[in-house]
Amino acid sequence: MMFTIHLHNLKFFARHGLHEEETITGGQFELSVDIDFESDDVIRKMEQTINYVTVYQVISKHMLKPEPMLETLAQQIAEEIHSLDTRIRKINIRINKMHPPISSFNGQVGVTFYKEF
């Protein structure tokens, strides 16, 4: 059986970006992650699933450490989440920068990282 754990629309203030201004003033980010894992049993206990509290703690830790490239940040988060449990088969992460420093830009930018294990 395959299950998916979802943590969607997590909001963070962080200092990710290539421009010095971004690392000083910071900005708003939104992150969503889907984690597919296998289980052969009916899930009745926390040990049989992926603990989304632990996943959130991993994400929060990485969001606190400035990273110039969102692509690198997504890869780092995915690798650490995968290290939590060998049953994880797929991770899909989306990170959006809500107000990028682009003149006259109205919208958001971001990256999606998908990996199968």
C-alpha cells in the first residue's frame, strides 16, 4: 500500500536568495511537501507512518539557514526527510518566494523538486 503525507502552504519568514538585500531584509516563503511511503499493514500507531511533526521540524530548521538557491534548499530538505524513514519512496517539494525582488513584478516565483528513491 502507498500512502502520502501532505504538509501544504507552510509559511515562513526567511533570508534565502542570491541578492545581498534578500539575506538582510528577508522575505515571505511558502512551502508544500508530499511524501509517499509504503506500508504493508493497516496503520494504527505513529510508528507505522511518517510523523508530520518531525517533517515540519526538518523543514523549519532548513528555512532558518539562508541558502542562495531555492533549488539547493529543496534538495537539502528532501534528503533529510528521506533519511527519516527507509519506507519513503517519493518526495515532492514546492517552495515559493512570495515577493521576489523584481521591479514591477506582481506574483510569486518558486521551484519544485521531485525525487524517487
